[in-house]
Amino acid sequence: MRFKIILLLPLLIFSLSACTMVKLTAEGEKARVLSAEEVTKCTYVGKTTSTTTEKALGVKRHEDALNLELVSLARNAAGRLGGDTVVAEGPEKEGRQSFRVYRCIP
């Protein structure tokens, strides 16, 4: 039994590192992710910084899952701020990423 647990542990760690734990709110589902060039005619609403766990059980999480979670957090925040669009200010660093929030749809 112990041998089976030892064999399954890497699989468990990998699966936890690849999953995202943030669900989009109703407002967050309406928010889009655009580039700075695409929001030139939009109204700036504010700024938000997303923060999430970079490691799960001591193992660095999969980059795609980490980025998806940070973007989901930003989209949820955009909805709370009255925006409908987020633009990343730069890349993710140590589980944190800043976004500018805009209202593009009247």
C-alpha cells in the first residue's frame, strides 16, 4: 500500500500544479483581455494586481494554469470596478501581475 502511495504522489503533485482554483464571476465572464493598442478609445477605470500561489506542495505550478488564474482574478476585479476589459502591464512575476482596467463597451 505504501508503495502505491509513493508512486501516485508525483501524479497528485503534477495534477495540483496544473489546475486553476479561481472561478470567473458573472461580471468577470463579461470582461475581455486586450492589448494596450486595442484600448486607445476606451475609458480608463483603474488598476488591479492579481496574486496567486506560485507553488503547490512545494512544486512550481504550471505556467499556463498560473497565468489563467491571474487573468481570471483580473477579470473578476474589472467587473467589480465597473470595467469590461483588462490589459496586462507586464509579465507575471512570483505569482503577481498588474493589470489596467478599462470600460470599452458603452
